[in-house]
Amino acid sequence: MSVAVRPVEAPTNTTPVRRRSVRRPRRSPTLTLLTGIVLAYSLFPLAWLVINATKSRDGLFASFGLAFADDFALWDNIVETFTYADGIFLRWLVNTVLYVLVGAVGATFLATLAGYGLAKFDFPGKRAVFAVVIGAVAVPGTALAVPTFLMFSQMGLTNTPWSVIIPSLITPFGLYLMWTFAAEAIPDELLEAARVDGAGEFRTFFRVCLPLLAPGIVTVLLFTMVATWNNFFLPLIMLRDAQWYPLTLGLYTWNKQASTAGGEAVFHLVITGSLLTILPLLAAFLLLQRYWQSGLAAGSVKQ
Amino acid sequence: MAVPQVHPRVTAPARRRRRSYAGWAFVAPFLGVFALVFLAPIGYSIYLSLYRQRLIGGTSFVGVENYQRALEDPQFWSALGRVSLFLAVQVPVMLFIALLVALAIDSGRLYGMKFFRVGIFLPYAVPAVVATLMWGFLYGSQFGLVGGINERLGLSLPSPLSPDLVLAAIGNIVTWEFVGYNMVIFYSALRVVPASRYEAAEIDGAGQLRIIRAIKIPAIRGALVIATIFSIIGSFQLFNEPVILQDLAPNAITTYFTPNLYAYSLSFAGQQFNYSATVAVLMGLITMVVAYLVQLRGMGRED
């Protein structure tokens, strides 16, 4: 964790003042048990999801929610999820990966450039830029959705991947994170030295500064990836053609099928599809723990 | 970030740097896209809210008439009242649980601290669509847990998806999704409180509860305010959970259940784009005012 938050969490390992130097507190079974209730609350729906993804369509209705059914149909369910309706689930998966790659990578790149620019340059209008970005962020994102849709439809962008990708290119939270990070990770002297050597500003940025910004970049990337992977509202209003749906919207329509006239109820596929949708994210969070933990730490900067 | 608090350190060294337009080259790409997906829709919705489309005579300027209509619209007030109630109950409950867990983990008295931290955070990685579908199934009477318990134990628990309980049911879903996220924010803030601040108190024999009240909570006030503001914005924007539950509880969730859902229905079912934009602008204003007041109150009493 120390790698990613050096600027913000400096006390963690650079100052000699270390927490709890007096004595190690005794562990408490009571407190562990009480906190365990919240842990159980957090994990039990996920356990339910795993258990029920192993049930066939009939087993789902015939067995108790938290018990396994007689038949173990996980593999059949996965195969059916991927083959149902001409394998549209795979198409949705590919779309999601596309939106995440282009959207999240693009958003991180723009936020890094701008954060660096704000942190390391003094330019006319900088205060105005800050005021406008902060002011606009206080506007609820979903309140913008309808006007964005109307604008995009006039520009002929709705029902194309661009209508989902372009709005996800902006992450004010990422900009803020990169700004504070760049301000402290890159010494001004380094930039002065590069300028004296006659290196251009962009060359300096890509050659000298980018490596120093790497931990911050990974954090922002992880969070923007989650945001785009979980995106639902924007695709819901922008996309009409199921060929362009991301996974979230696809699952929503599968669930909706049961309540539409003539639609086939495919709850077992909704459940298995849900499990398949969250697995990559859970894996990413477990593998990249130190990044998100420090990333949030940077977001809650002490005053 | 809704909170315009920048590190003094971020801006201070700027004095030494020469003012030039070089910084614009880094900020411009972000600002370009930002203008397209933030500023333009805001401007466009304000524009739309001042006009009205009539069947005969086309579009005409009506000034603040749409706003007057909204202020007299019982459906708008009903939606606003519902999210306000949600805000008043769900946000304190969620933040209180998150704070308790963060304090418990920070106290160092738990067995398997890391497991708690990661496990409780995991739901954050679950898309709102999947979270809502999972809980929706759990609530359901068909193959859900509530139905299963009723059947097996001969009880008649009320359905969480009934009109009276559905708001609480949504509150539970949102709490489940974000309790861990807020917990990590609080925990990260607690981690950077210097130990020296309360070691002295411990030596003097102050109890843990007193240390928490007098030292730890004041020390993380910034994080508490940020989390509160994020939660307020989130509550006013409530959309995904009700719209997905609508298929499972069609009688309980109206088209004007939340302001956002109302704006969405007005646009996409009613084709009333001008009025929909008015509702969106109003909600944006209300959110900004409330977030600003909370920030003033939270940060103002610093000394």
C-alpha cells in the first residue's frame, strides 16, 4: 500500500511515529463476532448466487434458497448462458470489454494529462478550470443523461458504441486523484532540470514523469474500469440494438423477459450470467487490493 | 469530487513557476471532452426547460412556466419526498454501520482483520444490476428466501416487495452495496491519525469509547463529510435499483418513484422532453444546495 499512496499517506512508513507503539491491543472474540455479522451480511447474497447458479430451472423452484438442489447443473447453466439466443451473452461480454478498455483507458489517460497539467503548470485561467470542473461535478450525473441522450441523438451517436464510450471518458474523481498525486510525486526541480536540458514539455511528461505517476495511474484505472463495467443507466437510454448491449443491460433484459407477454422466463440464466459478470471484478479487486485500498485513502485526503 | 477542498500544498509551489500557456496543452483534451459530456448537456437542459412543445404551433419560449408546473406537480413532490425520506433514514444507518466496522478494524482487536476489510468491501465490485437482481430474487416469494422461509416454517412474513416495504427493501440493497466502500474511506482516514494523539490519553487511562468520541471521530471529520455528501448525491439520484425492481414488483414502484425515474419516464415513455429537463435541472439545483449546506456545516466548525 505504501507504493501507491506515498504522497497522501506519508506517515505510514516515512515518519518514525508509528501507531500503537505503546502496546498491542488484545484481540477480542466479542468484537470479532459482532463485526462478523456485517461480514456475513456482505457475503451471504454472494453465497446465495453461487449456490443457485448450480441449480437447473426446475431445481431453482423446487429447493430452498440456501441449500443445494439434487441436481448439480452449474456446467449446463454456463453452457446454456453462452449459447442461449445465438450466444448473445458472449457478444455482450465482448462489448463490455470493449467499453471498459476504451472508456477506462481513455478516461485514465485524459485524467492523468490534465491532473499533471493542473498540478505542475501555472497558466492563465487555471482557477476558472478548477471552479468549472468542481461546480459541474456537484450536478447529479444521471440528471445529465436525458439531455445527453437528446444531444447525442441529434449528432447521430445514439445506438452506437460511442454513445457509451464518450461519456465514460470523463472521471472528475480520477482528475482529482491524479492532481493531488502528481503535485507530490513529481518534484519541480526535476521539471526545471529537464527544461534546462532543452527537452520539450510532452517529451518530459512521457519520459520522466509518467513512470513516477504509475501507482496513481493504476489506481485510477482500476476505479474507472469498475465504473464502466458496472455502467447501466447510460447504455439503457443510449442503446436500442441488443447487439451493442453490455452485460449489465443484457442481464436486465433477460430478467425483464419473464414479465413480458410471450417472453420466456430464464431466471436460471440470469443467475448464472450474474455470477459470470461479477467474477472478473471480484478477481481484480482481490488481486489488486493494495491499489484500491490506497486509492480510496487518497480520495479521503485529510484536510 | 463534490468537495472543493484542495491541499494547500498543491497550489502553493505554483508561485515559483512562470506563467505560460504550456499547461493548457495538457488540460485541453480533458476539457474538450468535459465540455461535450458535462457542460453542453447542462446548458442544453437549461435551454430545454425554458421552452415547451405544443401539438399545434411547435416549440415556444415559456420562461419559468415549466418550473411553476413542477412546483405544483404532486408527482414531483411525491418523488422528492420519497428520496428525502430515504436520505434521512438509509444514509445515517449505512454510515453508522460503516463507521462502527471501520473503528472495529482500526482498533486492532479483531481476529483476521484483513479478511473483514476485504470481505465487507467486496459488494462494491458488484454491479448495481446484479446486486438488485440478487436481492430481488431473495425478496421474492417464488424461489426467494422470504418465500422459502414462509413455506418451510409456516410463517407469513410480509413481502419486502409490497408497496409499503419496497423503499426499505431498496434501502437495504443500497446499504449492502456501499457499506464497505464507506468503511474503507473511514478506515483509511483513521489510519493516518497519528498515534501520538491518543497514546497519551490511553496512558492517562481514558477508555476506548472516550478516545473514539474525543479524538478519533473529530480527526476523521473530513472523511465523514465527504462520505455524507457522496451519499446525499447518490440518494437524490436513486434510479438503478427501483427501475430494475420494477419488473419484480410492478405494483409497488410507480413511474414517479424517484425524481430521476420520473424524469426518465417523462422522456422515454411520455416524450415530454422539456418538462423532463426541468425536473432534472431542479434536482441538480436541490442536490447542489443540500451538498453545499452539509459541507458548510461539516467543515465550518473546524476550530
